[in-house]
Amino acid sequence: MSQYTVFITSPLEAEYVDSIRSVSPGLEVLFESDLLPSPRYVADHKGGPLERTEEQERRWRSCLERADILWDFPPLGADGRSPMLGAPKVKWVQTTSTGVGPLVKLHGLQNSDIIVTTARGVHAGPLAEFVMLGLLAHFRGLRHLEAEQKQHRWTRYCGDEIAGKHLVIVGAGDLARGTAVLAQAFGMRVEAIARHPDKSRDHLHVFDAIFPVERLHERLGQADAVVIAVPHTPDTDTMIDRSALGAMKPGGVFVNIARGSVVDESALIDNLRSGYIGFAALDVAAKEPLPPDSPLWDMPNVLISPHSASTVQAENARITEIFCHNLREYLAGRPDRMKNILNKSLLY
């Protein structure tokens, strides 16, 4: 009899399944690829459409019933019910994302004893690169250069730079850390807005200053660029509202690598239309996929990423490394030494 059974509930490459199996000879790892949707790209954790036969559905339910540990939350049913109701033995879920607080609520687990660990740390680097892509595209005039090149026009001009610019990051966690490291390398002044500015942080040194949320509007007014990097919780829902956007310095850059629900999208669109916000780089939207009739698609001062800025070739390798570390600690009876344990009361 195996001591623990792991069920992999989202697409994963075979080499990483083998890495998980190698953690312990007493570990049973259930990986039934025909029960999972086909990945559409590398590190696709949702996959394409899937319809299971009755026999496959029986096997799926059997795996859930047997599992002690899950790699990823199983998708919610078409009726919105959580499949976790059919997984009575599960004591721990390793997720493939960082901002999973709302998903924990959807599964009704915020008051449960189930451990939830996240992929925190995996996405900070790629998302920070997307931030810099947006900042460089605006300040270095990428679209101007593209338009000139299309016209075969060689006309010298004077551009701008990001060195010396003032960056305010709303959030002071891992995504903020990754962004601050790159921004400082480019010579920017970096401030963070935090719920608890006096909290001890290993990466405190990457910020020039940290301010409380109460000073959000004041600091936005000093920023040449603003990056949203907070988790979506009841406290952060539409925290970047019309008044917050209106507090920004005219012509500034706005980047959202958090969640679309953190921002009043209608107000953002209005400010982009008027030019009050000079440029926006958006990896997320209030409704995803972004509706085809959204004006954001056709705005010349908007860069849209389909919630893919964090997805890179090495993503699953890095998540697997976290999971295998956590497995070793869990199997050794040291759950307190596991990485990235979600605080279910705070939802991050």
C-alpha cells in the first residue's frame, strides 16, 4: 500500500511526472493523460475542450476519491459545483498559479484544513520582463519607430528614457520584488504601496521606499509609471478606481500584472481615450477573454497580453521543483517547512 497518492489534475509533461514519482518509492502518482484536456501551448494548465466518456468519468472520480494530494485544483463542474466534494481524502493541493485566493473560495475551502501551496516565485521574473516591455515600448517610442519603418522614413527625432523615472508598484510581494529588481537595474526610483509597510520582508532592499495604502493617491501623483501587482481579494477589488486613476500624473504609464478585477476598467478606458493615461500594458482584463468589442483592442496607446505574460518555457519545470520540495517536507512530516503556503484567511 502506498503511503500517499498524488493525482495530477491538469496537463503536465511526462518528464515532470517522472520527477514527481522519483521523490519517494512509496508515492503513488496518478497521471491519466486521456482524462485531461490537451495542452494548447507549453505550460497550459487548462487545456482545450474536453468531453469524457462514461468510462473516463468513472476513472476520473475514482482518482479523486483515492487522492491524498492534488497537483492543481480540478476544474469546477458545469453547474459550478466543486469536484473537491468527491475528493474526501485530500489534505493538500499544490496549485500552478500564485493568485489562487478567489479559486479557493469558489471551491469552498477557505475554512477547511486543506493545505494550499502556490507557485509564488515562478512568475515574478517573466511578469517583470513584461512590465519592462511596456515601459520601454512607451518611453523609447516603439510604436513611433514601427510607424516610421512602415513608411520607409528616416527622420531623426528625440526620444525619452526610463532611467531616472519614478515607478510606483501597488503591492510589495513577490511580483513587486521581481519588477523592482529590473526597474532598479534600469536606473528607476522604485516605491511600493503595501497594506503593512512595516512588515519584515527579505526583499525590502529592492524598494527605495514603501508607503501605506492610505497614501496611495499621493504616491500615484508622483509616479511616471504605475504597476499593479496585488492579489485579488475583497480588499483589493476595484481598489484602482476612477479617483485613483485620476490621481495619477498626466501622461503616465499604467501596467496591470495582477487581476482585472483590481481595476475599474471603464474608468481606465476613459482615461486612455482622453490621453490622461499615456500608455497601458495589460496582461489581465475584468472579463477574460477580453470581449471582441472592447475598445481596448484598438487603442493605439494600449498593449494587450492574453493573460500570458507569466507563461514561459521553463514554467512547469519551476513549479515541479517547488512541488517536489514540498512533497519531501510533507512526507517527512514537516509541513511547516513547505514553500508558499496560502494564508486562506487573507487569500494570499
